[in-house]
Amino acid sequence: MDTIGIGLIGTGFMGKTHALAYGAVAAVFGDVPVPRLEVLCDTPPESAERFSAQFGFARATDDWRALVNDPAVDLVCITTPNKLHAEMVNAALAAGKHVHCEKPMALTLADAQSMVNSAHVKTAKTIVGYNYLHNPAFIHARKLVSDGTIGRIVHFRGFVDEDYQADPDLPWTWRATKANAGLGTLGDLGCHLVSLAIGLVGPVESLIAQTQTVHKTRPAGDDHPSKPVENEDIASALLSFENGVGGVISSSRSAWGRKCYLAFEIHGDKGMIRFDQERMNELELYVNQGPKSAQGFTKILTGPEHPPYGLFCPAPGHQLGFNDLKTIEAHALLSAIRDNKQACPSLADAFEIEKVIHAIAEAGEQGTRKQLNEI
Amino acid sequence: MDTIGIGLIGTGFMGKTHALAYGAVAAVFGDVPVPRLEVLCDTPPESAERFSAQFGFARATDDWRALVNDPAVDLVCITTPNKLHAEMVNAALAAGKHVHCEKPMALTLADAQSMVNSAHVKTAKTIVGYNYLHNPAFIHARKLVSDGTIGRIVHFRGFVDEDYQADPDLPWTWRATKANAGLGTLGDLGCHLVSLAIGLVGPVESLIAQTQTVHKTRPAGDDHPSKPVENEDIASALLSFENGVGGVISSSRSAWGRKCYLAFEIHGDKGMIRFDQERMNELELYVNQGPKSAQGFTKILTGPEHPPYGLFCPAPGHQLGFNDLKTIEAHALLSAIRDNKQACPSLADAFEIEKVIHAIAEAGEQGTRKQLNEI
Amino acid sequence: MDTIGIGLIGTGFMGKTHALAYGAVAAVFGDVPVPRLEVLCDTPPESAERFSAQFGFARATDDWRALVNDPAVDLVCITTPNKLHAEMVNAALAAGKHVHCEKPMALTLADAQSMVNSAHVKTAKTIVGYNYLHNPAFIHARKLVSDGTIGRIVHFRGFVDEDYQADPDLPWTWRATKANAGLGTLGDLGCHLVSLAIGLVGPVESLIAQTQTVHKTRPAGDDHPSKPVENEDIASALLSFENGVGGVISSSRSAWGRKCYLAFEIHGDKGMIRFDQERMNELELYVNQGPKSAQGFTKILTGPEHPPYGLFCPAPGHQLGFNDLKTIEAHALLSAIRDNKQACPSLADAFEIEKVIHAIAEAGEQGTRKQLNEI
Amino acid sequence: MDTIGIGLIGTGFMGKTHALAYGAVAAVFGDVPVPRLEVLCDTPPESAERFSAQFGFARATDDWRALVNDPAVDLVCITTPNKLHAEMVNAALAAGKHVHCEKPMALTLADAQSMVNSAHVKTAKTIVGYNYLHNPAFIHARKLVSDGTIGRIVHFRGFVDEDYQADPDLPWTWRATKANAGLGTLGDLGCHLVSLAIGLVGPVESLIAQTQTVHKTRPAGDDHPSKPVENEDIASALLSFENGVGGVISSSRSAWGRKCYLAFEIHGDKGMIRFDQERMNELELYVNQGPKSAQGFTKILTGPEHPPYGLFCPAPGHQLGFNDLKTIEAHALLSAIRDNKQACPSLADAFEIEKVIHAIAEAGEQGTRKQLNEI
């Protein structure tokens, strides 16, 4: 296969990012089937037409079912609101298409399970949009961990905050409802953190948690001076990983000043690694070696030594951006298709992330320890 | 009272810091009784003599009971190993002396309670060595919180790490035993963090916790190839404060690269404050005001606008050091004596901190939620 | 014009960046003629074919003159070695094409002057690749300066360092010769810094300078154990701007640890702005307003409030990357073409930058003050 | 000699710092004659009495000549306005006293020369208050340079800024006059930077410079709506060191946001060191060794491995403060007295610093290169 037909559903934040990624991936990497941007779906039809022209797609539609069944489409990108993912993914898989689905997978574990089941019986390749896993800095952190550079892992701490729900005066929206948004900060942000935690330390065995809704109501217009916020603004958990490592994680969508604070520190018995996505091209490493007088955290700027950075830019320290991570993610799916093996994180991989965030939500509500194998 | 007689027990890390603090406090502040460095106690007697001369004390002794009963001594500084604090404090209070005791108060809550009881029936003033509370940056953070600068408090996160127990090859010492050291990282480090958390947010109502001993044994010489470590290397907790705020705290004495990492972030509904003791002269503040294009964390360098910095140095950004905090602490006790009111944190105040760290240890061992009022 | 035909000469670092930029610009901005990637030129022909396929161009050639005269090509991107720029630009302009030329313009001022002259008599639009001018953080810095946020400008300091020539053991290459490379660090790096300095403060009136070649020879293989380095590794200058402001600039291509250190601070009588391209999504601003106790440098993370960031990503703090700056640069040229007005920096604008770097080189060699209007 | 009698002239910023330093030095170091705080001089007499009591001196006087001739005084600390230094130092040396003089030495080179001459014919020990030389972080930087850790030195950049003269509305004071203040930023701040530059790289051979007075007049009360500022607010220079290294330095007393920004970077052919006094307990080191993927600037927190830090605090990262540097400086003088050898920087050493700042001022005014051996 020299080329591959792309269908994109959705034109918002993630829709544009997917369009840019599939437009750039062949030029950057040069080793995968070249995407043909075949069909873009949005509603109303005029919007589909407009974005189709802007994003460089050949055709537009307002019928997502037509898109997933379009014979020119080999791979479907699903960037719609989370509650729509399950039906669209299942339909795309039923139509034999490869699937690139945004995170989180679904509002409920049942829906997510249905997607895993659909993927299981098909040969299609799938990937879920945990884009921060594809940051060269994170890839390097994983390599340092697996190399033993920081020794035996003993502790993990992770955080993910933004401030888009920090203002008490923001009006009530569908985001505040379980029916339309599902989880709160856990679904928007926390799942990204869990993707990194599992990627660095391994599967979670059990956890205890605390969740808070700090803005319990929000203004809702003239008729409803306020409406309740049903899901959590802040969630924190103490994790027991299967390998015996302990961890602390916390996420807030109401943290003033935090714009893309996805940060972790991983403690080993020989060293420590720190990272913060707000400085996504930097990794800090402390190793207990050499004279004590020279020890300290080394700030590593990513560069060609940290693949696949060099395919974007041959000069170190020049920096990748947020959209570049989606290009690497698209490459992960395209090369899986090329090689006929699973991409990572597939729907099945991502289901493990979903289980953790739902376990945190339940543990927070019920005040009890949750075993992941009982979720 | 124009002068005040000081007796110091102990000449280690904290002993020297106390000697420097009481040597400098009058010159820095100019508004308190001038300390007379009367008696220094250490063992063996030659050590007492040597340090007495170096630290500028008038006399030396190896008998701490003689020191606490010395009529020239008005104020006793107790910087001995933690297991000795209770007996010494109780004797000093019985002798009618003011007491400056290092933290933590004792190995057990029962011992700590006995100290509070001793203080309760006396008119003497007491202070416990939670020196980081006296950092002008922290004092300013408290002011910003009480001023409402960051609005209603919604969340707290705090961390305190060092790496003095990070190396797996360190030999076994008395620090590893409950009988001689009591708690692990909670007693050494965690209590400092709790002092800041309570200072910023208020009393803790309940908590759940996780504790880990990551180096379960340590080499113990030829006869004992290894001996068990009985107390925790890492402790983490999810806090419910009495005012409904939730918090996350974590402490490790085995965190490579961390030297004095006592850090917190406090989230309000109008802003956030961040601090890290490794940059003890800086405070970071985000406030949701002014145009969005200009918002960001402001790095405030402490200066004369942040009392009592200006009494050490009239120029901002020139920086206080660790020992200066003990001088401010000494001033807090001396001015309490001068004004005949309680210093803060007194033994009674500090007992609340002790209860929290013991609650964390118990919650971590038992896996259950602990109510502070049941401790 | 709905679309515009692009011809790209060169496939190295900058060639790939141009290809990505023209591939993405319409999707990102949506308001310019859509680029058609028509012809790519490289040598040998197989290389042209390979990169043409990878980068998504319709055709390949190894004959740059054919490309510049190709009727389907409206805009020529010139990313070849600097010594080739003048001939190619002049030919492209003669053929009536718009020109996107990489920096620096040429090895000599005479060549650069010829390019300005060619552009002068044509209606074509031109832009030179000073990509850092297009960083939203820099655009915002300029806005803050012109808004008067930091008051009257009183001083400028700027630096640009990398370490690609820091290793004394690197072999001798053509970069070391005046005939093939022209200037040293001034041509590679210093010109970028000058572009920012002029952009923030205005034209330079005169300067004094110091240049150094710190590695005077480099190993040159078996026959020539070493060959001389003819151009400067480090250049520094004290600038007098036309408006009376003084400035200090310094550039090194031999500065270990520096990867993309293009940094400046601009001092006003009401505040200061700091920037470092190694953290290209951050801008630091100090303004003397509000209480002294709250003043400090505010670290602004770029976001949608800093155009055109929001067209790449609607969420602040998620970060643009190096390649995104070239996309904004391409947009500047395409919108100039659309609106039939000059882009900035045009060849004429860039010539002012060339004059400054050549003045620095001459002042450094001759030890005298250089007036820019005598260059 | 077991003890040494101290006489202190002046009770301002530096006077208090000296008092604290001589009060603490014996307790911290334990290896020098113990200071007896004998006489404090200030005017009027009541001020002398008050500060004498506060600072712990035995006696007070308002007659500095009486102090320098007091038989109980062995060492005279001179912290008066700079224009008074020469007469006082010369008198103290004539009386056979050791001298601890604040920087800069004097308003004119002639006065400074007279002080060197006075010291030359005496056996007394002298030191000038270049306190930043005594920062353990700086001492370690010098060690790294002399060890060859960063290889052959190729370049130096240094900066020193504060903002105490940044506000255009500040009233005119004696600081603005050459007769009373001498140089501007060069005398207050620039000399500190030169002390570090010489300490790291070696003597300066020649320089070119630029000086600016950015606030040319200042408000001067009702009768004089404004008066001229006679000395420089900003000074910058390009240095040629005797060993062939080139350097760039710049200093401003009008740099908003800068509180104690005394920063340098020293470039070697194997690495680089960076430092900023606003984070005085940190040193950043880059060395070209090990895999490229792990290289970066290492942030070293000072600790007991960086003498004499450990005498203040046995725990790394706990931080020294500004006043601690003066204690180390006092120790340098006391141990020189104890060992009967010269302290560093003596008056003779400091004279080399004075020559450089006066050469910068002259070069800036005259626009010509200055050879240091002609100053």
C-alpha cells in the first residue's frame, strides 16, 4: 500500500490537529503509506465544506455513517465529543476501517468495553489519542527507566492540571453533567496522566482516592440562576502498582495558572527523572554517580538523540510543539498498519487507562480501596 | 528584663544553629532581651568545653539536669536526639524555664502529650523548631491567603523530600528502628510539611494514607549482613481539612536529588501560590486579574516588603539563608517572653502536627481512614 | 488567486521545514491562497525524486533554473547554501516569481545589494527566513514595547549561542572559509539576533565590536593535520541605536550547552521583558506597578491571546514548535501576495540586518567604531 | 592571639552586616581568634550608643579617629560612605590596625592608590568587601575552572543589575554627583562583577566601553525642579584579558526587576559554567562528556561538598544567605591575621578592580580603547 485514505470526523481542537498530523506525517517520516485526505465530516454541511477546503480534504459530508462506509476511506479519525466515540468506533471497525480515536474512549466502561470487543474480532489497527506518550522527552524517560539508569523504581508522583474550569463565574455547560460529559477532570486530563504512569511504572493493582467538586454549582442563565456540577473538579489517588511501587497522582481542571501542567517525577534507587509538559522539550535527570560536588538535576533539551525528534529538526533544542506529537501518533498507527501489528496504545491498551480513572472516581465517591481487577 | 540567660543542650546540626541564632537575634532585631549565652551541655565533658568556647558560651557542662536547674539560665534550648526531648522539656518546664525544643516533639504521642501537659500548668513560654514557618516567603504566602488574594482555598498539595536515605548501600543505623527513631520520613521531614499545611489551610479533620519502606533492610556489618528498617521511607496522604478543603501530601527521605525540597502549592478560586524551600527566597503567585495575555506566575523575590527580611538586609533579592530562619524563630520566642504571651508554634500547637504524622503512619499501616479527633 | 504554485530548491534542514510549512499553512490559517507543491529541486536527480515524493511535490528536477522558470511555479523557496542565494534569487525575481529566501541573504554585502536591487524593480513579494520574528512570544514582546507597557526603552541586551562548533576536535569544513561560508557565527546565528534587536528597538546607528576565532585551526585529515579557521567563532558588539538606546549583543557558535539560545532582555523605564528561544513559548515581563511586595517577573505562557498561536491550538500553554514558526513566516508571505503589499522582512528589510553583521565583523577586525550609514 | 578587638565605623546596611559577621565568625569556623566587639562609631553620639547596644559592642563613640587609635582595637571595619574610605583606611593603617574596608575603595584612583601605598609599608592585613567572591558556589566555580573541568577558557560574559535607580521619578540625591558618589553603577555594582571576572579569568589587558545616563536629570524639590545626574546608570564593556580571552560585561542600576542580578557565564572548550547571585546557592555546569542524549546543564545545589558551606550547615541545599558571605569574608581576614599572610582581596588586589571600572568609565566617555597598564 503506497497511500492510505483518511476520513476525519470532527473539526474542533482535535479535528484540526488530526488534519495537520495526517498532512505532515509522510513528509516528516518518509516511511509510511502517504495519507490521502479523502473525506471530512462535520455538521452542518456548510461547515463540513468549509473545513474540508481549509484542511485539504477531497470531499465533505455531514453524514458520519457515509464516511465510515466510504470505500476510499481506509482509516477513520474520530475527534467528536466523547459520548459519540463508541458508536462511531464500533461502526468504523464493523466497516473494516482502521481507527484513530480521541481520548477518553467513552463516558462509561461499558461503552469502552464494547469498543475493545469490536476491535478484538477485527484485523484493523487502532490507536487512542494519548499524544503525550509520543513526546520524544517521554520516550526518552521510558528508555532511561528501562535501561536502569535510575535503578529500581521506588515511587511515582504525577499531576495534571489546567485552569479552564477555575473561574467560579463560568457558566454551566454540558461539561458539568455525567450524562453528557461523564467524568470531570479525570476524563479530560487525568487519563493522560494515567497513560504516562502506566507507561513508566506498569499496571495499577489497587488505589484509594479523594474527589472534590469545588464549584458545586454554576450560573445557568436567567431561568436557572445556577445548576449543579455533577462531576469532579479535582481528583487525587494513592496508587499501588502491581510491581509493588507506590504512587501519588492528582488532577485539577480548576488550577489557576496551569495551562498544560502534565508533570511527573519517578524516583529510583539510583536517581530521579522529572518532567513537565509545559516545558515539553526538557527532561530533568539526577543520577547518583560521579563526585557529590558535581551532582544535580541535569536539564536535557531534546534533540536528534531523542527519536523521532530529528525527523522534525536536525538541530537540538529547537523544540517540537504540541501538534508535532499528534504527527508522531499518526505515524505510530500508519507504521502499525504498514507492518500489520498493533499500534500502542490500542483500544485494548487504552481500556486499562479507562479502568483506572473510573476506579478513582468510584473510590473517591465510596471512600474505599478499589482493586483494578474488580473493575 | 534586659537580658536573658540561655542554656543549650546539644551541639549537632541544630545545636550550632541555635547558638548562631541566639548570638545574632538581638543585633538583627534590636527589640528583645539580649541573650546571655550561659551554659552549654554536651557529652563528653571535653566536647562541651570545646563547643562552649567556640559558640561563645560562658560555661560548659555534661550534666543536662544541672543546666536546666541553673539559676542563670532562663531559657533552655533542646537539640538532642528526639527520644530525649520529653524528659528534658518536662524537667526544664518543671524548673520554670522557657523552652525552645527541636522538632519533632517526641517519638510517641504519649510523650508529646506529657510535654503539652507540663507546659499547660506553667507560665513559661515554649516554641518548637518548625523553622520553615518563619521564612518571610512563607509568612507572605499566609498573608496572601488571609488577604483573599487567591480567593477561597480549594486545594492544597505539599511535598517534602531529601535523599539522605536514598542510597541502598547506606549502612543500618538507629534511624531505622522505631524504638530509637520513632517514625521515619514523617518524623524527620513530614512534620515540617504538616506545619506548613496547617499554617496555610487550617486543622486536618481526617486522612487516608500510604506508607512504604523502600529499602527494607540495610547492611549492618560483618555479623549482621543486613538488619530490617522498621520505619517508613516514603509516606503519602490524602487530607480532608476541617474547612472542607482537600489536600495531597507526600514525603520521602529516599528521593535522589532532593536536598531540601519542602514545596507546596495552594489553589484558590482566584489564584495559586507555589513555593519550594530549595529556592527559599522566591514565591510564585498567579492571580486571575488583568488581561489574559499578561497573566502568568509572578516570581516574587523576598525583600524588605516581606518582614522581617528587612532587618537582615535592606536590599531585596539579596537572600536570607537557612540559619536566618532559626534567628527569626528565636525572636518569636524572645518577643513572646517579653510580651508575656504564647509563642507560635508552642508545644500545644506542635502537638497538632504530631497527631497528623502519627495518624498518617497508622492509616498507612492499617489501610483505613483516620479521624484526627480520634488520635 | 485560489492556489499558488510552490517551487522549492534544497532539501536540507531548511528545505524540509519549508516543505512542511507550505504543506500546513492553508490548513492552519485558512485565509491565504492554497499552496500547490509543484516542483522540488535537488541534486543528484535521484535525491530530487526521493524528496519530491516524501515532501508531496508533484514533480522533481535537478535544474534550479528550470524550476525558477517553470510556469506552474509562482513562488520560489531558496534553501540552498548561502553562497548560492544571490544568483538564484536574482533569477527567480527576473522570472517574475515571489521569493522566500533563507538567511543570511548572501556572503557579501555586494551580493545582498544585488538582490535588493532585483527586488526593487519587480512587483514580486519577498521574505527572508528570520523565522524567530514570527514567534507569537516575540510578536507579543513587540506589542508590549509599542504599547508602552515597559515605558521608554533604555537598554537592550541580546545573545545567540549554539555549540555546533564548540568541540576543538571537529574536523575542518567549508564552514571555516570566508570564500564558502562568509562570516562565521554572525552569518549563522548573529543575524537572527540582529533581526530581533532591530525589531524591538529600531535601526542601529553605530557600533564597536570584538570578534574571536577560538579554534584557530581544525584537523583536516591525513595530508593536512590542520587547516585555518578564517571566520569568527564569537562576536560581540556595543550598539548605539538611532533613537539613542544603547545595546550589548554577543554570539557564539562554540558555546557548550547552548542549543538554540537566542535570548534578549529589553529594559524600559517602567519595566523589563526577557525571552529565551530555548523556552520559546514563554515570555517574562516585569512592570513597576502594584504593591512592591507583589512585583516580580511574570512568566507568560503563550496562548490564543498571543496571535497567531490560537490558529495552531486553542488551548494556552500547549506550545508551538520550531517548524510552526516557518508556517507563520510562509503565511506572512502568502498574505502579502494576497494583499499585494510587502511582506516583512523583505529583502530590503533584511539588507539592514546584513549591514549590521558585516559592520560588526569589520569593527571587530579593525578595532574602530563603525557608522552604519557608511557601510 | 586568642581574641581580637574589633572597631566598626558605620551602622548602615554594611555596618550591620559586619557586626553580624564578626559576631558569628568564631562560632561558625572555630579556628580563628575570637572577635571582641570593642568600639562602634557612628554619629550622632546617641546613634552610636543605640547601635553599640544592639550590635553587642562594649563601647560607643562618635569620633572615628579615637576608634582607630583605641588600643583595644586590633581590626577596623570601615563601612562609611565611599568618599570617606581613604582617610579612614590610611589613618587605621598608620595606627597599625588591620583593615576591613567596604567596596569600592574610593571615589578616585588617586585615593585608592594612597590606600595601597599605606598598606604596602605596614604589616597589617587588609581585605576589601567583595563578598560575592566568598560564595561557596563561586569558590566552586573557580575550582572547576582551575581543575580544567570546562577546558581552556574561551569567553566570559557577566552582568550585574539592580533597580534602585530605575524609577524616573526618584528624587535627585548625592548619588548623582561625581564629587560625592564618584562613579555610578560601576562603583556600586560593576566593581563586584569585575571582581568575579578577574577571579575567574585573570587580569584585564584592555577594553572598549559604552556608558549611558538614562535618567539625565532627577526631580530636586521646589527650588530646583530637576538637577543633572552626573554619573552613569548603565555601563558595558568588551574586555580583552591578558591571557587572550575575550569578555562582555554590562551593569545597570536602572534595570527593573533585577534585585541582586550578579550573573556570569564562562565558556570553555569542554564546557560552560553559569551562575546568578539571585539564586546564590546554585551553580549550573555543562560538560561535554558522556552520551549526547544525557548532556545538559546540571544544576548543582551547594552543600558540604562546597566549602565552607558545611560549617554553616551540614545538610546540602539548605542554603546560605547574603550575610553569611560577610562571615566568610571576616574569616578570610581573621585567618590571614592568624597565619600572618595576606588576605584576598587585599587593598592591592582590589586596586586592580578599581582600575578596570575607571578604565570603563573613561573608555565610555572618550570612545577609545583603554590599556589597563596605562591607567
